Amino acid sequence: MIIKRLKAKNYRSLEDIDIEFNPYYNAISGKNNSGKSNLIKAILNFLTYEHKIYSNYVSDLDYDNDFTHWKKKNKEKEDIFVLLEVELNEDTDTGVFKFLKELIFKNEEEFNRSDEILRIEATQSHQQKKTSINVYFGNNLIEDEYKRDELLRRLRGSRSVLFHNSTENHPFFFTRGSSREPLASYLGHDDADNISKKKLSLENAVTKSLKKHQTGLSSLLGRLQEKYDVSLGINSFKFERENIVISLKEKDIEVPLEEWGSGTRNRTLILMNLMNAKRMQDSGDLTDRITPVVIIEEPESFLHPSAQAEFGRILQDIAIEFKIQIIVATHSPYLLSHKSPKANILLERNFSLASKGSEVIDTEQEKWYEPFALSLGINGDDLGPLKSTIFSNSNDIILVEGETDKEYFELLKDSRHGANRLKFEGDIFAYGGAGNLKNNILLRFIKDRFKRFVVTVDLDKYSDVKKTLETLNLKEYQEYIVIGKNETGKKCIEGLVPANIRKLAYAENVDLVQKAMENSDSGKSARNELKSKVLDAFKKEAFSNLDNFSDFYKVVKALNKTFKD
């Protein structure tokens, strides 16, 4: 199942909000008290019993606790309204779908839906303080109250949401903070039947073994004045109540999960939730089959930034690979979606206004960068040219000074280089000048965002960015490479171009060379244009003799070592 839409009015901080969700990965971000937890509570209230562990009521709202608190003094009372739209699939949500098809709508002449929207609308009246619920499947209202409530109970009882709160330890929620998982959560119907048969055989073997002890005990009891018959046996094995003990191995040493660090424990339990969701999706028992939504509060908890970056990539890849919707509430830029801007749901509240409700910021258009800027604590304009790196689909990246540098590196990937070819399948991005490397917060984020990262720096700009590179502990020839020769006019990538080709380009553009010597905006523009002229001249001659690339091959050697599979 997939949550398509949530609309709420007067529900806690969600005074008037309408959110559409991405099919697979979604990241809810925002400052503290922006409404992230309230959004999750609204979902859990409809789709799981875990939200109210002691309650058997179906989707009740509580006016006293749930009504938007700053409006309570208003003379004109208002109702609470929450709408949730969920997409069901006949193949992967078979249990609920068959319940709808064969029980709720069994008298329908035609039922050919394979994907359909289940819409739940709940209204809490300020007058009666009673929750009124309407449920629609497609365009059909489920009018019978008993059928409606049974559907909602089944939906909530089928564990349609697996909720993991990284910051809490709760004894009732198997996903929260424990390394002992209920065995029943991992057994399909067929597996449970098979184990039950073996369990009976084991119980019989134990009972047979106890008979000799039974004879001896009977003899001892026979000495008593009161006579007793005795038998020895065991209680039936309640294997479904047993827990799985999780351990992790490192260098052949097995360590119980509770003895690992908090980050490792939390990450492992989240992955087990995803594994469990996949098992439920693939269940051979059609009545149990459902694809649950996995909701995770702060998956970055206890993890180092580089580990957050890796985990963020993994979660986004799993969501697509498993075709399971994952919704995370996060403060980390590494857990934001780097695949789709609209999957980043940014909530914001302005406490200086009379209406202090949560608002959804449009992150799909020109303000796509706001969730990242907020999480990184920088101005959105500071993202500069590096913003294009965020939504790269690659795991590897090379950052180069400018667009002409990028073209040189693309030439090095040509198969005509043979063994000297740049063997790189990732993305090459131009960062637009050394000034954009001075923001070490942003550069660290880009570095950790990718599995493997190299930045090239022109020798004449190295002193400007050296401090930043040292602050990030980047290693030369592994994570950064200085480009150029320590000779006048050669302290940049053009310094690797053979002298005869450079001289030819300069001779054909004498006026441009003279203008490039000026320390002005026009001089800067001329220098950039001259770079293009040198590149054009190099492209014409380069492959006529591969020796033209000899100085470039030194850089290629270092890069190939870094990006070696």
C-alpha cells in the first residue's frame, strides 16, 4: 500500500494542510515543533493500533487533545477534519483487497479494480465531540457501519504500518530499541504450520524421555500415606512467543546486538523492519499479504555524518528496489531525498503570526534547495553551482574547477587511450571557481553524499582553499588533486596542454591574450574565453598523437586508483 495524500484541518499544529506523498521514499523535514510528529500521528491514528496500544477504538480523534490549541478561545468553534488517501494493489495488498472484494462489495456485479484509492475521512464535531468516519473505495461509499469498522480494524490489525522511533525505547513496540524480536513476526503461514508439526514430534520425544523419571518419582511418592498417581510432561512449546536474539559478527566474533553502539543497533533494527515489510509483501498466505508503509523517526540518530550519508543512500535504494513506501522524519541533510525534490516535504511554522499552523513549502520548483539549506544551516544561495550535485544518481563524483576542465576529463574517458583511459562511470561537476570550495560545511556534505569523491584544484588557487581541504582531512591524490605545473602561466589545467598547442591558440588570439592580462571583469571574461580557445585547439590535435596527453595521464593514474572497483 502507498499513502497518497494527507489533508488535515484543526488537527494539532496541522491547522490547514494538504500533502501529496511520493510513491516510495519521502523525507519530512523542518525545525523543531514544525509539525513532523503530528503529521506522523495523523497517519498512525488511522493505519495502526500501535499509536494507541491500549485502545480498541477505530480512528477516534480526541477534541480536547487534538484540536489546534491556539484556536480554542475563538467564539466560532470549528471541527477537526482529517483525510487520508491510500492506494491498494490487488497483488501486493491481497489480504485487504480480497476483504473488500469478497466481503464488503461481494454483491457488486463488477469488481475489476487492480489499483484503487481507499479514502478515509474523519470529522470530530466541536458540538458532540464524537468522531464521524466515512470510508470510500474508489467512488463507492461504504455505507454499512459494521462493514466500515471491520475494514478499518482489519487495516489497522494487519500491520499496514511498521513504525520505528529511533529516539524511544518502548516495551510494547517490537521495533523500538530491543535486539530481541518476536519470532512470530518472521514466520509466514506455511512456515508456522511446518514448525508446529515438528514441535509436536519434539514434545513427544521429551515426554518419552521423562517416563523413567516418572517411575522413580512414583516410587518415592508411594511411600507417602496419601497415594498419588504421577506423570511428568512439559507445557506445550509456545514458539510463537519466543524472541529472536540478534547478534552481529565482526572478524568472526559474534556480539549480541545490545552490546553494539546505539547507531549500529538502531540501523540494524530499521533494516529488520524493512526485511519484515518485504516478507509481508511476499507472504504466500493471501489473507496476510500486505505491503506495509515503513515510517521512521530520525533514522540518522547516533550515526556519524558519513554513516548517515551511506544509510540515506541505502534507504532510498531499498524503497525503490522493494517497492515499499518509506517515510522518514529527519533533521539530517543526508536523509533527504537526492533522487526527487518533491519527495522532500518541508514543514514550516511562523510563530509570530496569529495562525501558527504548519505550512508545506514547495520543494519541487525554485525552492527545491530549502530543505538542504535548513538542514545544513546555510543560506540557499551558498549552494551555488554545487546544487546540481545533490540530485546526481551516481555514487561517485569528480569536482573540477570549470566547464572547460570538465571537457578535458571527458576526453580522458575515450577508449582510444587504451590502458591510460580514465575508468570512471560517475558524474563530473564543475564547481565554478575556488570560492565555492571555501564553504567547508557544504563541501563536507557533498563529500559524504557520495561513496567516492575527488576534487581537483588549480595550482594557482590551491593556497586559497588549502585550509578548507585540511579542515576536511582530505588526502592528496586520493580525495583531492592539485592540477597544473609550478611554472608561470601553467598553474592550471591548461598547463598540462603541450606547449605547441597552447602557443598556437595564443598566436591566433593575440588581442584576447592581452585583454586577459587586465585585472578587471572584462579581463576575467577574456581569460575564460581564452581557456575555451586552448581547449578547442587541443581537441583538434590531441588524438593525432597520444603523447599530447602525457601530463594528463599522471592525473588519470591517481583517479583510476581512487575509483578502482
